[in-house]
Amino acid sequence: MLISAVIFAMFHINSLKQSGFMPEISNLLIYFILGMGCAYVYLRTNNIVSAIVLHMFWNVSIVGGIISGIAHR
């Protein structure tokens, strides 16, 4: 779980850098925790779709938060 969560976080940090954002240590920690959560869900359910759905809900909540923040400006 630890190795896959670190790899998961590193891939997301690299995508942030390529997008022009400067990632911070807190970003690495957040992605690491999400990676651990996805790995945990996969191990508990033995179903990769469950981990994918968790990741999708995460992405939707992040995008929703961004849109909500923009709408309230």
C-alpha cells in the first residue's frame, strides 16, 4: 500500500508540475492519503472498480469545490 500510494502521489505531483502549478508538500500528503485510501478500498473489496469510483468521487468533489469557489466570488 505504501509503495503504490507514493507512486500515485508522484504521478499526480508530476501532472501538477506539467500544468504549471507548483506543488507543495501538502499536495503530496493529500495525494498520498488518497492513494492509501484507494489501495485500502481495493484490498477490502478485491475490486479495482471500487477504487476507481472512490477516485472519481474525489475528482468530482474537487472540481465541484473549485466551481463553487468561483461562483461565490
